Amino acid sequence: MLIVKKAFDFSKWLLHHTGKFPKSYRFSIAVRLENAVLAFTESLAVANMRNHKRPALMEADELLTRLRLLFRMSFEMQFINLASYEYGSLQIAELGKMLGGWIKKVEQSVEK
């Protein structure tokens, strides 16, 4: 699935950035951000494998919300520069649209 690949690529990109966070925040915000992006990617991969996709997709939606929040906090605390924030925000928005479309498709197939 394209969304799984995009999430995987975004995870790699983000992991390169969290290593540059200040040492005092590396074990709080950076770790939570890393865990959120990895868990998001994992839940998409799991949903892709399951017959009943909705629970994993809803978990991915929750994780994406956490990811957005932590990413914005990282920017506002100046751990991520503006160019990286813009790129990351666009990637997160695109992943959100793709996930929303997948959830709608699954819900429509359940209704039938």
C-alpha cells in the first residue's frame, strides 16, 4: 500500500531529525515523537494485513493525532527548523488524507 510506504519514508526522515534534539529533551519529546511515528507506521502495516481493518485504522488515526501534536510542539520549542516543519506538516497532512480515505472505504464496505 502506498500509505504504508509513505509512512515508512516519513518515519525514516523524522528519526534523522529527532537525533538532533537538545539532550535535555531527547528522552522526553524526542522519544515520544519517535514512538508515535513508529507505532503509526506499524498500525498501518497491521491494518493492511487484517481482514477487519477498522480497529487498526482507528488506532492509526489516534496515533496520527499524537504525532501532529508532538511535531508541532517540537517546532514551537525550536527543535525543528521552519523548512523541516513545513515539509513534515505536509507529509503528515497527506498521510491524514490517505488514512481518512482508507477509513471511509473500509466503513463503506462494512455497510454493504
